[in-house]
Amino acid sequence: MIRAAALACVLAAVPLWAAAHQMIVFASVDCEAVTVEAKFSNGNAVQQADVRVLDGANVLLTTVPIETDGTATVLLDSVDHSTGLVIEVDTGTHDNYWIVTPEDIAKNCQS
Amino acid sequence: MKRFLATASIAGLIAATPAFAHYGMIIPNDPMISQEDGRSVSLTMSFSHPFEMDGMMLDTPVSFSVTHEGATTDLLGGLQSETVMDDQGYTLEYPLDRPGTYIFAMEPQPYWEPAEDAFIIHYTKTYVTAYGDDEGWDSELGLKTEIVPLTKPFGLWEHNVFQGIVKMDGAPVPYAEVEVEFFNDGAGATVPDDLMITQTIKADADGVFTYAPPSNGWWGFAALNTADYTLPQDGEDKDVELGAVIWVHFEEWTGQ
């Protein structure tokens, strides 16, 4: 229930244009960092893209570079993640997002 | 009076005749889990006549596993006993930690069916995709008998065709018989004749079969073959029916 509420809150802030276009974005989290992974549906890593990190109110917090293997790292200490994070990956022709909820962070930090 | 007795006699005969197909079932709450759906999938396992919603006893399976990115994990210990279609079944809540296709597979204990004078073992599986990543949708598990999908086994519109290869011990089964049945859960589907509860098709010489369902919902495909071994029952050796079962969900077409 808490997760659903948190997810709904964060989702409300996600812009409608952030629809999937055969680019897959995923992010995992531990106590120190969010690891972002971006690839195309054919399995190829996204090698050039803007990675934007927004909070639950859709405020841009920071941008991070994407590596040639399609990953990016967001240090938790560098952002206010109390309302969750929205990770947007935008290549200019493809964009997608992953939502990191406060519960995702809490759960994975405990394990 | 004589007519009544004749009718009652025929009705009794029909009631005693198990004319309907048995199906192992693994049904997820959703075959395509997005991040908005949460971080897990809910699975319900049963053994049933799915069109009639008639459950049968599903004893603790021999195995229950998930395969993701080439790695297979034993989940048998996580099954929760549950009444499904008024009989013994199981449920499982499984966390989806990463994107990709998760293939859930079950080998049940041999089910003795006296009406067929044979045992039934249905190797059952279903495919679930997580977070928009369909990688692994065509994976073969290497089960004793298995339907390997040629069509992505999720994300299908109603009326799309579904194709698969029937395999036994890793080899295609030419002209294998495949039974197809609808999971009539809340759909209220009826049939003009009992023959239409289970539809039967055959694979081609390469073991490939094709079917297009008339509606959205869960459809079960069961390729049935007789095992090359027997099992004892009441001091006699009995045949074993091996079923390769796959459950596929077809989505309702949303256009006009």
C-alpha cells in the first residue's frame, strides 16, 4: 500500500511524453547508488544519451553521463531522494524512464 | 417413464465420463508486468478442466522453477497451499528484480486417472515479461516434453496466431496432437457442443502447430504424447501421458 501510494505520487510527476519507444530503462539501487541501465530492444546498449535525475515533484536534481555500456551511476548522497527519483534517459530520438520509489531504496538498503 | 429412465441413464453415463481435457496451469496475475504494476508477479497453480472451471487435486509438484537470463532457480519451497477452483492448488508471489522474460515451469507428480487407465504428467510453463524487456521470450527450458514458442508468448492481440514447436527429449514431434482450451474464468463462454470445449489441432512434419483464438484471455496448449516408460498401479504397468503445456494470454483488441 505504501509502495502503491509512493509510486502513484511519483508517477503523477512523470511527463506524458516520457513514453516507451523500444528503449528499455531500468535502475537498481543499494545503499550508496542508483545504477541505471539503458538498452534498445535488440539488446544493444545505449551509448549516447542525456540521463536526467528528477525528484518526486518532477524537479531536475542532476544529470549524469552514460557510459558506453549503457550504464550510469547516481550517488544517493548527491541527491534528495526522500520523495523518490525519476530517471529519464533521452537519446534525442528515444526516451524512457524508470521510477525509483522510496520503498525501493529502503528495501534494498536493508537487504 | 421408460423415456425418463433412458434419459436418466444417458445422463448418468455422461456424468461419469471424463470427456474433458486435463490441464496443468500456471496463471500469473499479468503476463506483462510494468514498473507501474509493482515489483512482483502473483502466480496461481492448479490442475483442472479450465473451460468448465473444474479443479482437481494438484499434489505438491515434483519441481517448480523460474528461468531468467539463462539461470534456473528452484521455487518449490515457496509455494503456498491454496484452494483453486474448489480443489488443491498453490500460489506464489515472486519478486521481479530485473527486466526480462521469466519462465515459470512445473513438473507435477504423476496423476493417476482411472478413467483413462493411465497416469498423466503435464510439464507446464508460462512466460512473464518484466519492465518492457522481452529478451528470452523464445527460450527453451529442456524439459522432458515442451512447447517452444515461435510466436512471442505474450503481447498478442486476440485473433493473432500462436505458433510453437512440440518437442520431446529435445527433438520435434512430427504431427503431434495439440489440445487447445480456454480458461473460462469469468468469461461465461458456452459451447454449442461439448466437442468445442477442447479443440484439437495437429503439428506439421516439423512439430510446428498454429492456432488463432477467437477471443482474448488465457489459452492453454497441451501437446500430448505417450511416454516411453510405464508406471506401476495396482500391480500392473500403466501408460503415462506426457503433456507439454504452455499458457498464453491474448489481449483484447482496443481499436474500432
